[in-house]
Amino acid sequence: MAAFTLVPLTVTEGVWHGVLRPAADGAAPPEVRVTHLERPLPDVSVAPDGRGGWVLSFPLPPQVLSQGVQTILISEAASGERLGAFTIAMGDALEGDIRAEIDLLRAELDMLKRAFRRHCVETG
């Protein structure tokens, strides 16, 4: 059983945020290692969240914002146990990616909804 559970929260202004929940009450704060291409990322912060867990945050350095799919691994430093991963996908390499296609379809659907609503207002 894992000593911690990682719950991703958000990325805000280039900083990834998540919460680490301990499997047992009173557990010590974990030492977390965040890596990209097996290189550790700097400025990883672990702070108490006031509810028995810890807020994990780290800035996304410019080198991870590159063409294609980049994966950031989050692990417990002492055991090496993987707590989670964060994937960034961008660029032309994603043209055939189903997620990119879904996002494009959503954007087109939103455009059609606005046009239909405008049409209803103008003809109603």
C-alpha cells in the first residue's frame, strides 16, 4: 500500500499544484522528487495544508514546454515510489492525437451554438 496519495489540483500561471494525502494519520511530510527526462526539477515545495496533508507545488521550467509530449514524474524521494505523473502535450505532432481532435470538435461546437443562438435571436 502506498504511503501517500497524490491528488492533482491545477496548473496556475506556470505552477503545478497538487495535494499529498498520507495513508496513515500523523505521517511525516514526504520528500518528493519531481523529474523531467530523469533530471530533477528545481523549486519543489511541500507545505502543510492544514488538514493532515501537504500541498505540493512546482514551477514548470521552460525546457518542459517543448514540441510533442513531455512527461513529468512525481515520486517519493526515499523509496522511489511513483506518486503520479503530469503530461504536457503541444505542437504539430498532436494533429492526429484524439485529445486534440476532441478539443477542436468542442471549439467548433461552441462556435455553432453561438451562431445558432444568434440566428434564433435575429429571426425570433
